[in-house]
Amino acid sequence: MIDIVTQVLKSHFDLVWVNGGELLGKKSVRLLRDRCNTVVLYNNDDPFGGRDGRRFDSLKAAIPEYSLCATVRDVNAKEYLAAGAPRALRVWMSYDEMMHAPQEPSTKCSNFDSDVAFIGTWMRNEKRDEFLLKLIKHGLDIAIWGNQWDKSPLWRDLKASYRGPGILGKDYVSAICGAKICLGFLSKGNRDLHTRRSVEIPYAGGLLCAERTSEHQMLYRDCEEAVFWDNAEECASVCKDLLADNSRREAIRTAGMKRIRELRLGNQDVCQEILDVALTGKTDIVRPFYAV
């Protein structure tokens, strides 16, 4: 490891990509800039939102040292500039073209079949547990995969719906494909208007059922390519209608798969967009978003 670090410090690069950046401070980024032309920060969390306490203190101190800061929120792009970033770029969350590819029907596992699924972590103050319990009380059969759910004050009521800890890779795609409807929750602490689930679920072949936001409505037509709701009661009603109508549910699911591919929001495309801006100043990436 020491030899590798020594070799890196003696080398010169065209570009360094820092993913996340929470472990690098001002001196570290400045050291990188001494050895390359361009240092790019990509962070899809919300360093300025306050949800994670002091987790991003080092990152925020180092912001002026980066050549370009790429983020997935308009508000963050403005905050990076206000914190001294020379340039900031707003991009969209992305799916992985290989990891999240739909499964062939012959490879599907019935262990992941469900009516309505949520795949994600329990988070304090996000009220995901309260929302899911309301759906259960409306008579919906909910399947939950994720970490820390036993810490929820409502664990006793949710335990019967719990399928297991967080899942990745093939199991993650299996749970999406095995669900008739997939819930996509936002993190209010992260000031989300869309998340990775917003693009991963339709790409993997699931039907996205998520909160109605301006960004979700830019991505998909409501009730045509995804379904949206403003509260648990509307979500329960939407889910019941879809579960009772197989042909409509399938039409929305397949339209969502088609739509997300038209948008070109895979890792390769989004990374290329960031590189194009970082290395060339190109800013004319055109995507077919819907007006809201």
C-alpha cells in the first residue's frame, strides 16, 4: 500500500475523480490538485442538509480546492458555489446498467414475490415506518427489506412484513422484479425530490410508486409511466387500484422501463456528462424531461 501511495504522489494525472469526498480535507485535495489538471467531486448525499451532523465537515472545508463539484440537487449546486466551489454541476441520480439490468423470467426466484415492496433502511425522523403501517392498516400486503428496522418504535407491528436485511445485486433486482408495486421513499433530511430508487426501479423492471414531486413529474408521466401520491391514504388507494388491474399495472410498468432508457440516466451516461463538463466545459446535455 505504501508503494502505491508513493507511486501516486510521484505521478501526474489528467483528472482525479473523488467519489463521496467525506474523508478528504483541504490539504488532501490540494495535494491531488498539485498532481493533476482537474479534481472532480461527485457526491449524491446532501452535505448541507444537516441530517448527518458533522459527517461532511472535512468535505465542506475542501470545496474551494475542487475544480468541479457535481451534485444531484439544485439547492446543493447553489450551496457548493456559495461555499467557494469554482464550478458546480447538477446531474440526476443514476442506475447501474449491469447490476440493475432486468432479470430473465426463467431466473426469477419466488422467494422475492410480493404485492407491495419497500427496499430501504429505517431512518430516525423519516417516518417511513408510520407510512408503511398505515398501508398495512389499509389492508395491503407489504414486504420490507432493509437494515435497522428493528430499531423502529413500530417494529412489533411491522415485524410480520419484514423479509430481511438490506439486499444488493441480484437479490435487489429480484425483489424489484418480484413485486407488483415498488415504493420509492424520499429522505426529507436529505431534501430529496428524487432518489436512486426513482431510476433503479423502472430500469430493473419494477413499477415505481413514489411521492409526487416536481422532479418525479419531470421524469415520468403520472399513472402512465409511474404512479405518485401525496400521502399514505392516496398511496393505499393507488396500490389497491393497481393490484386489482393486472393489464393497467403491466402497461405502466413497461412504459416506465421504456421511459427511463430514453432518459439515458445510467452510470455511464451521467459520468460521461460530468467528465464532459469537467474537461471541456460542455453544458448542452439535452434530455427529454417533462415540463412541470
